[in-house]
Amino acid sequence: MLRATKQLILSALASFPPTRRAIEAIAYREMRNRPPRAYTERKLLPAVVGAVPVRVLYVGCASYTLRYLRYLTAHHVDCWTIDLDPMKAKWGVKGRHIIGDITQADTLFAPAHFDWVIMTGILGWGVDSVPAVELSISSVANIIRPGGTLLLGWNRRSSHAIPDPMELTITGERFRLIERIPFESPPFYPVYDHLRRA
Ligand SMILES: C[S@@+](CC[C@H](N)C(=O)[O-])C[C@H]1O[C@@H](n2cnc3c(N)ncnc32)[C@H](O)[C@@H]1O
């Protein structure tokens, strides 16, 4: 209840550009030293930029992810965003944001449209059941070109934990695991899997 009230207040404040910028800066400062975030900034995003020209879909937006998107677009990455929650559109890429469900991504984007999809904090944060996880993986596979990359972040612990997605048949059918990066950071103990589209 308290959490929902806090979210509502933050959303209302974020409608005004000056408070939006302040919220963004505070949220970003709070998150930036967490190991998965440091990895995202120092390794992942530079790797995406190194592959320019490249078209990327960033799944799930928050105040603290806006800097990632600015970094990508400033480096000529054709960056798109998607989030189910209409309130998150303000943290997406202007003119390139879709309010939609990632489990239906292949009805929203053309086949093989993206070189990269970055999907962290989605499985276990809205896409929770095994059928929904399977649907999102198969749907995302359809919109990544063969040889393209899915960066899939998921959590091993806490109420947001999900079973290892690599154990699902659909993941092995559509992707090859290139690298697994387990972070030993509480409370979520996230894993970032680099998957190559078969
Ligand atoms: C914890 S935030 C993660 C934000 C960001 N991707 C990150 O790594 O920090 C989860 C976001 O996923 C969005 N989300 C949940 N289920 C979704 C779905 N089925 N399709 C698209 N977005 C979804 C939520 O609205 C929320 O904004």
C-alpha cells in the first residue's frame, strides 16, 4: 500500500520536467554502483555501441534507465523501448516507445527487426509464470535477426526469482548461450545471459 502510494506520488511529480530530471538523477545515483548496473554501463552498452549501425529494443523502462537510452541514442544506436505500463512511457525513447506486452512482441514489431534486445528486470517482474516466460522468449526470438543477441537478465533469489530460463525447451531451440554472468549481489542475485539467436 505504502509502496503503491509512493509510486503514485513519484509518477505525478515526474509529469513536470524539473522534478522529472531530479527523480531521474536521484534514482540513477542510487542504482549506478550495483554490480549489474555497473556491468551494463561499462561493458554491455559500449558493446552495443561498438556494433553500430545497430537496432536495439530495450524492454521495461524506469527513471534510472533513461541514461542508458540517452547514451545509446547519442552513439547513433537506433534504440526502441517497450513497456506494458503506460505510466512508464515518459522514461522511454521519444517517438520510439511502444506501450505493449513483451509476450506479444512479434505482433508489434516486424520479424527479425532487431540486432539486440536487452531484457532485464522483466522475468519475475510482471512476466512471472512459466508459460508467460516461454511466450516472451519465443516472441522476442521472432523479432531478433538470426545471429542477433538477447541479453536476458533474471534473478536467482527473492520473490522476483524465476527458474533458470536455459532449462526451458524454447530457449534452447531458439537461442545459444554465449556467456553467463552471475552476480553475487543481494537481494536478487541476478544473472545476465548473453544469448545468440539461432
Ligand atoms: C523492474 S522494472 C525493470 C526496468 C528495466 N528493464 C531494468 O532492468 O531495470 C520492470 C518493468 O517491466 C515492465 N513490464 C512488466 N511486465 C511487462 C510485459 N509483459 N511487457 C512489457 N513490460 C513489462 C513493468 O511495467 C516495469 O516498468
